[in-house]
Amino acid sequence: MSYSVSASRELDVTNDRWDNTLMLTVGFALGSGEHQPYSTTTVQKSSSGHSSLQEGVSGTLGKDNNFSYGMNANRSDSQGASGSTNMGGNASYTFPGNWKLQVENCLDGYHLNIAHKGFIEITRRRIARAGAAYKGPDIEAMFGVDLKTGSFGLKNGHALFFTENPAPQFRPLWPQREQLAARLGAGRAKWLLQYGRNLTIFPNVQCTDNAVIGQFRVLRPLATALTEMDIYCWVPVGEPPAARRQRLRQYEDFFNISSTGTPDDVGAYRNCQEGLQARAVDWLHGHGRGLGAMVRGANDYARELGIEPETSSAGPLNMSDETLFHANYRQWLRLMKEGQRRALDAGEIG
Ligand SMILES: [Fe+2]
């Protein structure tokens, strides 16, 4: 257990008044053992009458502590008429692969029924057990029906992949569909509910909102074959409690290292990183699928959304589109060449 007490004095120059603040912080481990969580509580009181209470719990998991997490809540009586309460959480993990593997992962729609066989099998068993009471998309069936899919290659390396959602009625937003249509218009509300979207903001931010559920990610290269992921569940402000509960349960079901989805991707990154070290062949990569369905500029989907991508493609789910990778490959090459040219000009490389 640790504690600290601190006092500070500040002069508020706008009203020429001194404000004294006293802060007490207490920290202690919750339990014992290698990975026990750590709790930190901070109470703050100032002579102007403002007070706040912060509580945080953080910890690490896994071999080499390669998964870390934290949750925090903050209560303050200094903001708004009745004070404010904020809550947050974070989780991060590392995987033994290059950061570009994660960039590609979020853009390809065709790894789902290959890499996530375990998740699909679990879903199949849940449906068999629950029957009509099952509340969620039948992932296996997605590949047997004529679902529309497509992608946009955007400027500066950004790209978006979308797939028609076969079961929008199981989305937490579904009960609010009429309010969404009234606020955003029928077109945007349709895209929120009936299309899953994976967006990569080049080079290292990703937002997914698809048949599984939404996640916001920031990836950070730590070494050639080591990448850190910060992951967040993103939620609409003011979501009803039942929808929020459904969203969180769906999120924890697929994402995170203890889930049915993320471990598959992490395993695939490790395998790809090792496989791509092969020297016996000159070239292992291909990314030409979907070229026949690609157009320069906007297609009907882009026009419906009101965006102007550099490339657009559309087709059935099994077309396994790869044209959206080109946007970030081109931007990566452009930035690498630019960096090389600058280093040459500065005489840093010969
Ligand atoms: Fe995946």
C-alpha cells in the first residue's frame, strides 16, 4: 500500500484570490500474485469549495505482461449545476508482427471465415443450442447469402471496407432507428444500421462498426516485429442501458485477448511474420483481387454517402476485394520515398 498527501497554492489572477488545494492519494494491490490489479484513489479538496474523487484500477495480464488494462471513474462537483461524472477504460496488448499486418487486417473482409473459424464454430453451436432465441448474426450464413460488399480507396492512404449487415435488428442501435433517420436522414441511418464499416485512417487509427460490433484502435510500431494496440469500445452518448449492455457483451465476446476473435488475428500475425521471412521465393504477396469491379472515383454507394473516393468497388461478399489496400500501399511508398529523398539531400544516407 502507498499513499501521498500534497498541498498546493495557486493565485487566481482574474479575481486576485489564493486557492489552496489538498490532495490525498491512496494506492493498493487488489489481492496477491503476479498479476494483481492495482487500485488508486485520489481525493481533492480546495479552499474555493470544489472537490473531486477519482478511482482507477489498472493491471497487466499474460506472459511478459503484454496485455494491460485500466478503468477509471471521476466525480467532480466543479462542473455543471450538479457536478459531473466521467468514466473510462482502456486496454492494450502487443503482438509479434509488423504494424502493416494490422492495417491490412482491418481492410480485408475475407479473413473472417478463414482466420475466425473458431468464432464461427462457437456461433454455430450457440444457434444450435438457443434456436430462435439466439440474438445475433449468423456469421456462417453470411457467406451463403447474396450480401453486398465494397470498398473505397480514399486520399492520403485512408480506406474503407463495407459489407451489408444480414441481421441489423440485432444491432444495439436498432431500437433507435427512427430517431436516427429523423436526425441524420434515411441514407445515413441506413449506412449506420445496414452496412458494417471498417475504416483505416492511415497510418495507424482504425474504426470498425460491423456485424460483430464497433471498436476504435490505435496501433503503434514498437519494433519491426512488435506492435502495440490500444483498443476502445466506442459507444453512442445517451444509449439506453439495455442497448449498452448488449453492446458491451458483444464487444467483449469478439475483441480482446480473452475473446473469441482477437487471438485468431494475433496468431495469424505471428504466422505471417514468420512466413514472410522465407527467402526461397522472391515474392509472396498479391493484391489484385477485385480489380475487375473497381472504378476510379465514386460509384453508386459513394454517391449515396456523398463522398468522393479515389477508387470504389462493389460486388458480392466472396469477391474478396483487395483494391482498397492499394490506397495505403501507395501512400506508404510515397512517404518512404520522400523520407529517403530528404535523407539523401541531408547527406544522412549515401
Ligand atoms: Fe480478424
